[in-house]
Amino acid sequence: MKRVYIVKALSGTDIDKEVLVKGWVRTRRDSKGGFSFIELNDGSCFRNLQIIIDADLDNYQNEVLKLFPGSSIAVKGTLVKSQGGGQSVEVKANEVKVYGYCDPEEYVIGKQRVSFERLREIAHLRARTNTFGAVTRVRNKLAKATHDFFQERGFFYINTPIITASDCEGAGEMFRVSTLDLSALPKSEGRVDFSHDFFGKEAFLTVSGQLEGECYATGLGNIYTFGPTFRAENSNTSRHLAEFWMIEPEMAFADLDDDAELAEEYIKYLITLVLNECSEDMEFFNKHIDKTILETLHHVNESEFMRISYTEAIEILNKSGQQFEYDTIWGRDLQTEHERFLTEKEFKRPVIVTHYPREIKAFYMKQNDDGKTVAAMDVLVPKIGEIIGGSQREDDLQKLDARIQEQGMSLAPYWWYRDLRKFGSVPHSGFGLGFERFVQFVTGMDNIRDVIPFPRTPKSAEF
Ligand code: 4AD
Ligand code: MG
């Protein structure tokens, strides 16, 4: 007999038929009338399927009564209209097969509410909770929608290297990749001699696929990457991971306005999909995680994103009368508190801030004619702050070289990137969306560690 998933069983199309379902017991209740109720979940959807097991069943005493939360079983039975109020259909079991028992003394999940902090310590088991099931299903849909969005628009999906020799953001926050023996490093003139290393030079985990993405955009037109990126920044915040996933589209013949337009369309596309296709999981988030999340998402979808320059943003912050921890002085980067003020209080919708001072942005951004700012954009959303960072790229070789050198970097390793400006240079633009920040944004989850299966953060890489 073919197994049906609980999401299908609950749809009721198999009513009055014999079905086979498999999953993990969420709860078991025994009634005095001589039968037990089991709430069964198989991950296919948020809801559980109720199983009614008659005490007459052969293995009732010896096996069914030993089923506690976490046990895995298969049930054959008839799918019937439910008698009780809570659910529409249930299964009257004819046969219960036990795959694995679960000791209630040892197994913490399912007894009482376990805190998110505690669940991070047992991240190998947290997929069995309501919250992590819901987060995982939403995250999955967002990944699919990302591919759909770009594919529908003719963007090509490319895979950029994870191991790289260049620092894209120029921020020096890279993890080293090496096969050298740390206790016996080869030295030359007092310094480590990387010519003996695996790649014959220094290598790192990538912080962004952008530079390689630009190579392909300037041949194929529009491309996007969707892959893991790594940052060795020691930021222990609820919005930073050392390993996170980023989506980076890159468009040839596109300027900053085109870039901002694509970003807004993409965000709205993802929200619409989640609202339409994850309604059960989203209701859970709205009820138990953030009571305003559905309202916020609908509102974001209906509003036109506000566009202001960095200079305007600083003026607004200075006039706001608001007390901030960090000063708002022209030339300094915006902090999350500033970003959140702009999007949550001042404009009450997403804000795209453009034209940042060149000193605080990466070397590859296009320099504006004012000599002070670059064609950068950050997209800010409520509760998160920056969710996207992007820019038009510098396409003038001389200006690019000047910036690389100004930032104290050498030109040599960027020879291939510079070539793009020598051979048929075009205006081009792109951005990076932090995937986990987006999952946080749509689910209302407070901590970024709880929207990725196994978070990597400073001093933490257990699993
Ligand atoms: O603003 P960032 O650093 O931009 C880039 O990496 C560009 N190369 C993107 C491009 O233009 N192709 O990072 C982009 C986004 C941020 O807006 C944020 O959402 C996310 O990546 N992000 C992080 N997410 C989680 N943990 C971290 N440590 C993150 N750092 C950046
Ligand atoms: Mg940024």
C-alpha cells in the first residue's frame, strides 16, 4: 500500500478510504472509553493528523501504550470525517506499526515549551517542533520563489566559487582556507610562505559571489547567484551569522534605478508567494511569534518603497529629536537603530537609501560626479533594518584603480576584474539579499540563528 502524506490526508480527498500514513507522534491521550488518540505529524504540513486507536488492537497494551512524543510509527486505517470539533478528518487505525520508541525521560521536546535558546543547543532535534517545521517550510518556498522570480525574467543561475583569493567587500573579514600544518608553517623572510599552500597562494572562503557574478553578467546579460557566503566578523547580534546564504543578481546595461526597481519587485514577489502558499505556517507565526507580521507583510506589499539619499537620511535623523546610541554625522555608517527609525517610524514602509559617502562603501561602487558619494543602495525593512545591499558598479578603469589603491589594496589580484573595464565595459548593477534576514523578516523570528538549520556564529559550530 502506498503511503500518503499528512498534508494530502488532511485535504480529505481520500475520505472513507483505507490510507497508510507515517510520522512522529506529537501527543498521545488515552480515553476511559477504551481507545487512544494520537496526534501524528510527518513534516509535510503544519497540522497534525488525529489517529484513533481502539484498545482492541492486538498490540495496544504492549506497544501503543508505550508511544510517547517523538516515537515513529506507521498507521493503516480508514480516513473518516472527524467526530470532534478540532479537525476535519481523522484516521481510525486498523494497524499500528512502531518504527522507534522515544524515551520521555530523556526526550525534552514535546513535554513543555522549550526556549529557543535551549533548542539551539539541540539543533539536531529542533526540526521536530512546530516553529522549526514552519520556518523550514517557509524558507523552502522562498528559495523556490527566488529561482522562479529570476528565471521568469530571463536571469541565468550561476554558481560562483566558495573558495576564492579575492576579498570582494575589502573589509578583511575572511576565513582562511589552507592545508598548511599550523604547527609547522613554512616561512620565508619571517613571514608565512603560502607558495607551499594548496593553491600556491593565500585563499579564503568567499564573502560574496559578486565579482565573479559581474564576469558572467558582462557576457550573458542578467545573472544571479544563490549560495553560501562567509564572514569572520565578530558580531554577536540577532542579525549576523558567520555563514549565511545570499542571492546576488547582476545586470548588464543597468543603473542604480534599475537596481532599486528589481529589488522592490523581488521583495514583493517573495512576500506575495509566502502569503499565498504558506498560509497555515504564517498563521502560526502571526499567532505565536509576531502578532503584527501578516499586517506588516500586506502593508509592505501595498506600499511603494520610499527612496531617499543618505544625505537626506542624515538630515531626517538629525531633526527627529530621537535619542540614538550612535551619532548621526555625515560620513558615518547608519546603524540598525537609525535604519529602523527610518523604516518603522519616519516612513512606515521599506526605504531605499542611496548615494552613501564613498569612504564607508566598497571599492567597486560607481563614484558619483559630486566626488563624495557612490551609487550605492541599501534596502531597509521594519524590524530588520538592512536586508539588501547593492550598487551600480564602477565601470571606468581609472576610477576603479584609484579606489582600489585608495583603500590600501593592491591592483594585481584584481587583474581579471579590471579586465572587465578594459574590454567592452558597460554600466552594470546588482545587489545582495541576505536570505536569512529575509526569512526573519517574513516569519517575525527574532533571532537569525533560528531561521537557518545549523547556525554558525562566533564560538559556535557544534553540529
Ligand atoms: O551589504 P553586503 O555586504 O553586500 C555585498 O556583499 C555585495 N557584494 C552584494 C552585491 O551587491 N552583490 O551584504 C548583502 C546582504 C546584507 O544586506 C544583509 O542582508 C546580508 O547580506 N548580510 C548578512 N546576513 C547575515 N549575516 C551577516 N553577517 C551578513 N552580512 C551581510
Ligand atoms: Mg551592506
